[in-house]
Amino acid sequence: MPQGYRIHSPTVRRTAPTSPNQVQYAQAVAETKSFSAAARAYGVTQPALSNGIAKLEERLGDKLFDRSPRGVTQTAFGARILPLIERTLVALDAVAAEARRLNEPGEQKVRMGVSPLIGSHLVARAFSMVQGLPVPRDLVLREANMQELRECLRTGQLDVILIPAVTAMPRYEHRVIDVEPIVVVSPDTAEPTPLELEDAGKECFILVPDTCGLTTFTTQLFQANAMPLRTYPGEAASYRVLEDWTKLGLGSAMVPRSKLTSPDVPHRPLMDGGREVQISFEAVWSADSPLAADLLQLADSLAAARR
């Protein structure tokens, strides 16, 4: 080799690998349009979620989201990339579900998650119908908050969840399986005369933590009717506590009728223009589930039974 010449090795650019958490965080922000809501959904701090998305954006070479006082929006780059991320997560969920199915070939069970807002009558109906499937199965129940149920469905730890129809899960199958009247428990309820929604706007409502779906439903109901929601500054831990606090005169409580501790609890039907205000409940499952055919039959049977 002539003196003075050197062979230069090509420069290899090394980037940190993309983690599943990073793409999950990005999908959650795309669904909720909120970094804080996405962080709550995954049980992480907002800085941790933001840092994960920043690393993903660095890996991809451009920003996925713009943040402003008006909220979170997708960038033009994000609008092209996020659908690919969604399809990637669907594929990952399918891989995990199929692996579990292959590792548990003898299992004959349906793992069902239920929100605390689901009435016992609906759980009993589901129990009976699961045993009546073409291949009779055992029902394994798990009650948890909405965020945990949604995450367990995403990761394949649950086959189907029964939840109030208040938050979209666009990559999954949905079927409304039940509706239930909403009633108002108030400290001054003497006669069970109906309460019109416009009059309910004059009352102060005690809320529960936004985990079971009831607070989300209440908030959405008032927002849909362009009404302010007046709330008590504290939160009740359970539906029974809601009733106890109304007796103390702290405010009123809005609950599905099945969640009254007794039919004798003084309450009023909530009406909107003379029609009952109702909350809907839905079954949600993955179309890629090995049990998809059975879950569809189960959901259809639950929906038919309510009629």
C-alpha cells in the first residue's frame, strides 16, 4: 500500500431499538388526544410517557404530535406513521394471543373482565350463556377499573370485557349488550317523581373516582346537553358511600338503577324530554382472538336477551 494512504471504515450509525412501550404510548396519545390521559391509561407518569414518545420520534426522524393550548394534534408525518403503528400493535396482540392459545391447548374457559358498574344480573346472564356455547366453557371473572380492563384486553390477559360504552376502543369489536335507566338519589327526595335533565343541572352531584365509567358518563351527559355540571369537591369511594353522603345533604348522586343498595332507597328516574336517560353497556373483544366466534355469539346472545 502506498505510503500516506489510509483505508477508512464506513461509518455505521447506531440507533437505540424501538421498544413496544414507545409505540403503545404513541397509539394511546393518538386515541385519547392527550398525553396525560394516555399516561393514566398505562399507569405511568406523564414525563415517562413523553420521554418514550420523544425517543420514538428521534428513532423515526420526525415529530408525531404537536402540542398546543388547544390540545394534541397529529403532525402530517404522524398522520402517515400512526396507522402503521396501530397495525403493528394489532399484529403484536395477535402473536401474544396465539402463543397463549398454543401453550394452553386444553383450556376451555372465557376470561371476562367487568367494570364495577356492571350489574349482577348481567354477570349472571353471561355466566349462563358461556356454559351454553357450542363448546361449553368455564367463565373466569375479573372485576377491575376501566383502564386496567382495557390494558388486559390489549395484552391478551382477558378475552372479553363488559364495560359502560363511554370510551372508544377503535381496533376492537363492540356490541351493546344492555341498557339501564339512570336514577338520581337526592337528600330531599320525598316522592319518586321523575327529574328532568334540565332541572338536574341545578343540583350539586357527588362523584366517584373516574375509574368505573360512571363519572365519564355523567360528564359526557352534561357536556352533550351543553349544561354545566356542579360537583361536590370530594369523591365517594363506592356507590353505597354515595347514598350515605346524600343523606348527609352533601349533594345528589346519579347511578344506574341496579346499583341502588335497595329498591327502598329514595330515588327519582332521570328523564330527558319525558324519556328515560339510560346508560349503555358493551362487550368488547378482539377480532383476532382464537375465541372470536364464541365471543361474537356470546355478545349477540346478551344483546338479544335484553330485548
